[in-house]
Amino acid sequence: MEAVAIDTVWVVVAGCLVLFMQAGFAMLEVGFSRMKNAGAVMAKVLINMCLAFAVFWAIGFAIAFGDGGDFAGATGWFIELGNPDGVPSLAYSAADENTKWFFQATFAAVTLAIVWGSMLDRVRFGAYAPFAIVFVGLIYPVVVHWQWGGGWLYQHGYQDFAGSGVVHLCGATAAFAGAMIVGPRIGKFRDGKPVPIPGHSMPLAILGVLILWVGWQGFNAGSWLAAVGQDLGRVIVVTNLSGIFGVIGATIVARLLLGTLDIGMMGNGAIAGLGAIAGPCGFVAPWGGAVIGLVAGSVMVLVVLGVDRIRVDDPIGAVAGHGGGGSVGVLAPGFLTTPSAAELLGGREGLVYGGGLTQLGWQLVALGAIASFTFVTAWATFALIDRTMGLRAPEDAELQGLDIVEHGMYGYPERFIEVPGATPDDALPELAGAPAGAATAPRLEGES
């Protein structure tokens, strides 16, 4: 019973760390957004987190982890309805069923959060709910079931300990589909070339990266769903080494290709390295974590440039950070899984250890299956939302800012309106003496 209590407490703590990643997404996204949309980002993060938990409680958990077949589960609705003994796919953990649900629900919320980062500054608030219901109620749980629910990828030995494919690739692929359908921000591309639209606060963005980094400790090490007898320390070590070398790789490649030490690229290098190590963190040696991070950070910069080249506007770099890093993490076990990890966790050892091509082949199959299924279903969902209720905010709302148009207030009110009690010296020069309530929404060059 003592071991059960320890395992349960650790899974709760790990789940809280993953839940805290929502604060990281909030700071990262608000930093990369424009000031006139800062409040809207906060509202978006909050409502999507709540929607994710509600939908995962009702149906997502059952489809992800319940019995039902190789493609999707069908037991455990509302956690316990019709399945009081819990879902067999998580029976290896001694933690109680409610604790397991909480931990997995935080993962669902993180995956949904990844999606919207690519569509900052231009999405209607009303579009969040229908997409969240489909994504957390169907798309993400089906992908989860293929692996963690005992589905067909798991049966063929696919290795994904904490979700490079299941979480990061899935979320980033949906983000890519959404960014394509919603279109670029006004003024982002001119004569076919990308125009930089900088976020309003790099300090907040990097604070978000650091909060996410802290949360990743629970994300990866918590995926044992146990503490007693598990090698938590090694997972923590490889996680941090990959994040560290992700920053180093992104810094070097950005300097070589862009001629500058780009702060945003450095931050996304950390995200790429941490996303890349999620899948292999239970399978690789510490040196493998360093290699994975270095490759992921480097690939991330290339993906950012590639996404710009095809005229897809991804303000936060979600496709590059989570998608590029996640893809590296999906393939990495095919090369770097140690013999001892393969024996303990299943699958086959990597090529570096003489394991042959079979494991790498199934990692490739998983990459293609997850990306294809997610892209098609997310594209269809976004297209339906766009054709019915509308996905993109009206042009005047985008120009004025979603804060005031959709939420009736600004995240930074003194930047845009005269606030009662503020002296003229406190206001910006252009607002000094302006009538109370007068709003100005400065436009970037290129906006009309």
C-alpha cells in the first residue's frame, strides 16, 4: 500500500507540472502576439484548457484508453461509466483511476494548446469550442489509442514513451492544417515574401519557454505513471540534455543562416529539443538525449524557414518547434534505443546498437500514420468551421485587435485608451489629452 500511495502522489505531482505548462503556453503566446491581442490570448488559453478537460472526461479518455479494438477504445465513458474497474491499458500503474485520468487529461490539454499557437491574432473566439470537441473527443484520443491504448502501433512495437508523435506531432500537424485554412495575418506577406511581425514581448515569450521546460519534467518523468522502482532520474537527465542542446543547435544554425542570434529561434530550439526527447526519453542513453536535442534544434530553424517559404503564417513557430522536434523524436528510437530499454519497455534496439531496420521502419510508419490522420481530420474540421460559423475574425477586428472587439477590454488598457486615474504623464504621447474611451490600434507597416 505504501508503494501505491507513493506512485499516486508522484502521478498527481507530475500532472500538476503538466497542468502548469498552460501558464507556459500563455506567456509564450502572449509574448509572440501583438499587444492589442494580449488579453484575447489569455481568454483563449483558459477556455481551451477547460474544454479539453471537459471533453476528455466525457468521451476522450474512453476512446483513448478503453477497450474496443486496434483503432479506438469504447469503454470508460465519464471515467467510470460502464467500466468501474478502470481501463486495462493503464492497469500496469498502481495509481488509482482518477489520478490516471487527471494526468492524461493534462496531456490532452497540452496537445490542444499546441494547435492554436499557429493561428494567433486572427481566429474568432467562437471557433474554439467546436474544434476542441472534435480534436479532444476524437482526433487526439484515436492517435493515443494506437499507441498508449494498446492499439495497432503499440502491437507492432512503435516506441513513444511520452508523446513525440502522440502529442507533439499530432498537435503540430493540426496546427499546420489550421494555419493553412485561416490564412496569414494582414501584412504578413508582401510580393510573396514574408514580412516580420514581431511579438510585443520577448521577455514574456522566454518566460513561457522556461515554464514549459519546468512542466516537461512532469510530462516525461511522469509518463511512467509510477515512481517506485522506475528510473525517473535518467528520464530527467535525458530530458534536460535534449532541451539544452536544442537551444545550442538552434542558436548555431540561426546564426549561420540568418546572421543573427535570434531570440525566438533560441526559445523554439528549447521547445524542439524537449518535444523531440518526449518519445525516446525512456529508451535512450544520456548522450542520445544530447544528440536528439542538437538535431531537433537545428531542424526547427529549417522548418521555420520552410513554412515561411510556402506562405504559411505561424507566429509562434508551433509547426517547427513541436512538429519538427516531434518528428525527430518519432524517428530517434529507431536509431538510439538501448538494448536494456528495448527489453524493459518493448520494441527493438536501435540501429546504433545493431538492431537493424525494423524498428526504424515502424517509427516511420507511425510518423506517416499520425501526420496523415491528424492532418486530414483537422483540415476537415477547420474547413467545416470556416464554412459554417467562420474561423477567421473579420478584417476590422484583426486591425483593431481581438481584445477590444471580442472581449470588450484590452490586455494593456493604458496602451490604447485613457484610463481614469492615469495622469497625462502616465499615458503615451499620442493618448495624452485624448477623450476617455478613445481607442487607437496602431497598425504595423503593411497593414491596411
